[in-house]
Amino acid sequence: MARRRGDTREQIREVALKLFAEQGYEKTSLREIAERLGVTKAALYYHFKTKEDIVTSLFDDFKTEVDELFAWAREQSVTPEMRREFIRRYAEIIQGTGGTLMRFMQENGPAVRHLKAGDDMRKRFQALADVLVDKDASLPDQIRARLSIFSLHMTLFIRDAIDADDEAVQAAALEVALDLLPTG
């Protein structure tokens, strides 16, 4: 039975992300991705011409989810509860592929800095924090609001050092992020 185009494309993205995590972005070739998948390089080229195209497609999916969160936030009155719900929804986004992408960005910093997708992601992270920060709040409260997002991100990198299952770690990270949000 032949693979559907969407399935193959998704498999390429998953394998590429695993290889980028294992070996680094710069050290991973399209040939290695094709070999790991058991397809020809030509078959891979049918879906993606470059490694950057693969990374861009992964970031595009994440950006779509974050943009939907921004759209939701724009429709809300800015209240402490809205900000808490914003953090909850963002935590759900990064518990999946979003978290894998952030680890990819961290582990491949020099390579990602030169990719347009990486620059777009950094701008989105800043915009996420901007939703949470009340410009009239005290400086400590502005920092707490930004740290709420940062605490969710950092948990992705310290998971292996914590003796708990992923679900417990994610719940604890969300609790910390919510505790950091100013209440006023």
C-alpha cells in the first residue's frame, strides 16, 4: 500500500527533527534523512528541497497555533483570569511539537540564528510575553509576567533532571507559571 503524500511529509519532518536533535542541524544531511526513512533523496526532494524548508514547515505549524492563541487573546478583555487562561493554553501548545521545536532551537542556536524561521520564533516569544505584561505594572510584576512564559520554556530543558513523569512535570510547570503571574 502506497503512503499518502501527507503521511510521507509528516514522517520526513519527524525523522528530520529527531536527527537534528541527535546530531545537530548542521551535521544532518538530507541524504541521512532519506536513508533513515528508507526513501530516495529524490523522494525527499519532492516534499522538501532543503533542511531549512523542513524546519520552516515545523515552525509554521507552531506559529499557526500561537497565532490562534493571539487571536483568542485579542477577543478577550485583559484581566488576570484572561492572562491565566492564556498561560494554560500556551502550556498545551508547548507540550507537543512546540516543545520539541524549542529544544531544537536551544540545541542548535548558532544554526537557527541564521534561519528566517528562527527569527520569526524569537519575535513570537516576545509577543507572547507582551500579552502578559501590563505596561503600568511595577517592574517586578513585569518581570514576573515574562518569567511565567520563561518558566514553561525552561521546564522543557530540565525534564530529564527531574524524577517524575512528563505529565507531573508539565502540571508542576504550569502551576509555577500561574503562580508567577501578577494577580492585580
